[in-house]
Amino acid sequence: MSTVKGNALVAQSGGPTAVINASVCGVVQEAAKHQEITGMFAAHNGILGVLQEKLFDLGAEDPKAVEMLKTTPSAALGSCRHKLKSLEQSRADYERVLEVFRAHNIRYFFYAGGNDSMDTAAKIKDLSASLGYEMLVMGVPKTIDNDLAFTDHCPGYGSVAKFIATSVMEAGRDTESLYTFDTCAVLETMGRNAGWIAASAALARRSEEDAPHLVYVPEVSFSREKFVEDVRRVHARFGRCFIAASEGMRWDDGRYVSEDSSSLAKDSFGHSQLGGVSQALKAIIEHELGLKTRWMMQGLTQRNAMHFASRTDRDEAVLCGAEAVRQAVSGVSGFMVTLERTSNDPYRVDTGLAKLEDVANGEKKLPVDWMNEEGNFPTLEFIDYARPLVEGEVRVPVEGGVPLFMRFKKKWLPARCADYQVK
Amino acid sequence: MSTVKGNALVAQSGGPTAVINASVCGVVQEAAKHQEITGMFAAHNGILGVLQEKLFDLGAEDPKAVEMLKTTPSAALGSCRHKLKSLEQSRADYERVLEVFRAHNIRYFFYAGGNDSMDTAAKIKDLSASLGYEMLVMGVPKTIDNDLAFTDHCPGYGSVAKFIATSVMEAGRDTESLYTFDTCAVLETMGRNAGWIAASAALARRSEEDAPHLVYVPEVSFSREKFVEDVRRVHARFGRCFIAASEGMRWDDGRYVSEDSSSLAKDSFGHSQLGGVSQALKAIIEHELGLKTRWMMQGLTQRNAMHFASRTDRDEAVLCGAEAVRQAVSGVSGFMVTLERTSNDPYRVDTGLAKLEDVANGEKKLPVDWMNEEGNFPTLEFIDYARPLVEGEVRVPVEGGVPLFMRFKKKWLPARCADYQVK
């Protein structure tokens, strides 16, 4: 066991997910069981809140609000995309972090986020060690993109996958009903660098006629000619074509397909406007094949779709938060909790650990051999991998026909440090 | 009671909804209780299927598939946007319809759709009467747009309203979490002529800080200057701004805001590309206020979101279908079933009847006085009207983590008429 006793701080970073609050719930509820952790604080807006000494006391919150983190999407503590650079370049920032930690006797730091957050956490750990400030730092994995290395998958992914697959099923039935008018449809998913989210659309397809018929990911370079042939073939067979496409799709030369679309698109101010992959594909289909095409871009709704989130994903998010606390109080520091799949059928996971620096520098793309030879649909290996992650439904509390989400009352800790200018 | 005995035909028309299949379920299950109706057939793709004599036997379908219509979105019979013109202009088409009806002894016709479908149904009724072919024609209301006259509201609207409000809540929490990076967001809804769907976003807001902060509808003409001031004021107060906007928003001079956006936007083939209202508003905010803005356009997913459909809406859709059958077998013809709100708290509805011609020629916009004086948010009157329509959740059957929808096996009726060329 760790002999370190003091306050704990939890923070959230990067793009929100449906279940990153569930991880915070795991941290807070587990911390309450350990007497090493005397106070449980939150940083408002991730590392920004530490730099600005905007901390609030989670111990002052209603335990019901903490429990409702499990059914509230997005980052209830606030998030940020503020990235600290190397220790050399951003030394003042890291020292400020330690100053705030010392001032509030923060001895445990739990950071839920992706690569960049793990990088920040690793550097905080290094600096605290070199300054002789005893503390334990643990990372909690979070990203809808599912691109963290050293973990089988990431909390957040299962829920976005379930929502995308469900949306494709539903919109796919629309195209099936109205193919005489709206013949093709493109649903654009998030995933700037990795195709995990777009690939999850394939979970919608139980038979050949089901949407999606074609799935495009960034890992396979995109060919206009081949795309036109793909759509022509599907349309000839089914009289319609439903396509799921990642926003991160690229041409052979590495340029984003969405950039190409926007290269000529100007808004009414003459600014070039990022048109999106879905609009680019619509333009190609209508121009080359003359088939009327609908497009959709669900944007922020996809990563926050708590109303139909994956129960498996949510429960694993809680688990990762709780496990980070258990590890820290047992003296482990400098690691991110990982998920290890010990069995696929029945599906079982165990937690593991990966060094923060390793996670920070890794990136896990969709394996290219999990796409078919034509590069236009995920293989059965992918389906077998992803299916268990979307199983089960979270039932959100509902009032007046819409979900009931929590919000913290945020009892701010009095400032103990001087003001600090965040650059 | 009607003395007319024979087969019944049911068809779906126009844009699909989450619950138009539930109406068909109501028709089919109610028809089975009446011996006046000897066979229950479906037209594939609405009136197109009648013209092409593409009919299938619903009596040959598994009763479980019929029951699953209640949890399957979009049009299981197929839909169309084929519009018949006046009796004078399209006389051959109408005569063809009667020819097919005669050939299959169809004496009951149930058409689920919006204004245009009611117009078609009315003309079929007129022609059958003038030709001395005894039959009963009933309309079943359907439209997410909620713009049919003579009915308190339309089946399909409650479910899209629930999904839009839920999406705004969820995406709104994202902007609240990450306002230091993504400060504003625009969610674009369907509703080309009426603001009912955009207004439903207001159901998401329980407190002032909740999304949406601003709601724009086609019924209030849009001013760029006023919009910029609206966003500036909300941003000054909350540090962020979430906007729900209808695709049908118009400038003072009647032009669509989306057209303005596209007037300068060209795709990579040089075609003008309908950019959408959300992208137009994003461009205005970023240009005038320099605030980073996300946008989303859920497209077809919003009108098919069965996975979180309104139970009230779904049950009323079944009711309208069943009532159409009850009325027809009692000898009523030439009417659409309507919903009449007899009490708002507790919410109660009764069915009524409106003449098909009247519905065909009517259109019900959002009352302008259900928007506030600034024209940027619905009033409490609207909320009181819309709230009961989104109450209750449909629980879809789920398999492998995604919904399980039905599909008919479609046992086609042998053709009895000559081929017919649909223009």
C-alpha cells in the first residue's frame, strides 16, 4: 500500500464522450473507500483549471449527482484542448501545476483523456519526482477514436459505435423506403486519423441488402474512380446505396478528401469552407452517376449519445476510473489503466497497466487487414472485435420526455496561489 | 355499418417517419377484426406501386412481423414522392388506379401520408364515385413536419421532436464542456416550411444555461445583424452559444438562408452546393465574432430515430391507423383521421375526422406568437403544446447491441392488368 496520504484531484481532457463522466464516477466512488485519500477535488476544464487554480470540492456534491455521472454525457468537470509542450518548453506551466498541487496538498492526480493527456500526466509525474514532491499520477483512458495503444479498446468507443451503427440502420431504412427519390445516402462519422468509428457502421448490417453497403476509412487511401465503380455496382444490385465514411478519408497523395471538397467551396464571405467528406461524396455521386444523394453529419451528437449508450462501454468506463484509484493507493504511479480482453465469447475483460509515456507516443489505427480486399468494408474480424463493445443499453433517467442530466454545483476551493497567466 | 365487402389496400407516402409503420400496424391489426375486409394487401412504394400493380399480401406475413412494425422506423411498404396532378391532367393515372383496384377487388384504401397523399386519396375517391365503383377511402396522417391542418398534431412529429431535443441536450453538454475550444454550435433541423421541428429543440432547456440558447424558424424572417447580436449577448453571458436552426430559415426577401450560403459555394465540379443553414450560420459567427463554431446536420437519422422514439407518438400512430379502419367499415369515406386534444394536463387525445380535400389544401405553420418577441426562442405556449407529445419511450428490441427491425417477405400478388408506363 501507498503511504502517501492527501487530497486527490480528477480532471477530464480532450473531446468529450458519452461515458467519460462514468470514469469520474468510478474515481470518486472508489476514492471514498480509501482513507489515504482525504479530500476529492476536481479541476475545471482539465489542466487549464489546474493552471488557473479553478478547483472545486467533489466532497461537497450530492452523492446522487455523482451517481448520475453514469448517465450524463460529456465532461461534467469541464474539458480543454490545452496542450502542455515538453518540460523544457513549458517548464513554467509544469512548475505552476506543482505549485497548485502543493498548495492544496494534492497527492493523487487522475487524468482522463487521450494521448496528449497521458503525455501531460507523464510529465507531471516526472517533475514531481525530480522536485521531491511525493504524489501518485494515474491515467484513465478516454477517446471515441479508439486509437490509444496498449489497450484492447477505449472507453467512449463502444457508445459512439453503437450510436453510429444504429443511425446507419435507421437512416438506411429511409433510403430503402424512398430509393425512388433519394437513391443514395452518405453518413459522415468522426475519426480524423483512424477508421474505428466509420468501421463501426458495419455493425448495422445483418444481411447484404442492409445499410451500410460501403464503408470508407482513413487507413485505405481513397480513389474517386474506384468509389464510383463501388457505388455503381451496389446501385445496380439493390437500387440504392448507403455509404458510411470517415471525416479523415484521404486521397492517395495524403490530402484529406474534405479539403479537396473545400478547395473550391467558398462561403458568402469568400472564406473557404470545410465542406466535409459527405458533401464531397455526394458531389461525386451526383456528378458521375446522376443519382440523388442525401448526406448527414451528426457532429457532436455522436460522441455524447448517452440516450442509447453501450452498457458495456459505460460499465468499463466506471471500472477504469475505479481501477486507477485502486492502483494509486496501492502505490502504482505513472501508468494508464488499460482494458485487456481475456475472452471474446463470452466476452470478458480484465484491466492492465501501460506506461503513460508509451501511451502518449503510441497510436492504434484500424488494422488494414480488418478491411476487405476492395478496401470498402470491414471484415468479420473487425465485427467480432467490435460487437461485444456495443452490447447492452444504458437507460437514462427521463423527465418530460427528455433525458435528465446532472450538473455539479461546483463549490470552488479558495485560491491559495498567485494569479497565473495561461499562454 | 358499411355493406361493402372486399379487399383492403394500405400504402405509405412521402418522407418516412419513426412511426409511420406503427400506423400500418394499426390498419392491419384492426382490419383483421372486421369481416367486411376479406384480404389485406399493401402497395409497394405508395401510389407508384398501385400504378405499377406491385402489390403484396399482408395476410401472408408473419403476425410477429406485423407487430414489429411498431418498433421499426421508416416505410416498410416502401414510399414514394410521386405526385398525381389534377384529375384533368392525370386522368389516365387515376383510371389506372381504379383499374388495378377493380382487378383485385380492392374496396378499402388506406393512405398514410401528408397533404399530397390526402390530395391523391381525395381524387381516387371522387373518381371511384363518378365511375360507380363502390369503395371507401381513408387517410392516415403522417408527417414529421407537423404541418397538416385540422389535426392538433401529426404522428411522426413527437418522435422527431424528442430526438432533436435529446440531441441538443447531449451536444449542448459538449459545448458546455469544451467552450474554451469549441465555443459555439449550430444544430440544423429538418422543416422546409414550418418551424415545428426546430422549435422542439426548446424542449431540451430546463434552465437558462442549458442548450439551446437560440432557436430560429422559417416563420420569423432572419436578420444577419440581429443574429450576430443574439449570439454576442449569449456568449457574453454564458461563454458559449448553442443554436438550433431550421433548414427552412429565410431572409426578409424570402430567399432561403441556405441558398445564400450556396450561392457562392461550388463543389469541385463547379456545381453550386447546398451548404445548409448550419454552415451559413457558422460562417457568419466565425466571420463577425471570431468564435469557433461546430455544426451538425442529422439528416435522415432524425426522422427515423426509433431507438428513442416517443411512446405517445407511436401509440397515437397505431390509433390513427386503427381508427381509419373502424371508420371505413362503418361506412365513412373521404376523410383523414385527426387527433383532437381534449385535455393537456393530464394529456388526453381523441380522434376526429377532416375532409381529405380540406387537409390537402391546408398547411399549419408554427404560430408566430409561439415565438418570443425577439423571434429567437419558442414561448411557454409552444412548450406546453409540445411536451406531452414527446413523453414516454419506445423500447426497441435489440440484438447484438443494435436494434432489430422487421422486413416483410413480400408475397407479390400476380398481375392481373396490362403493363402501365408511369410517367
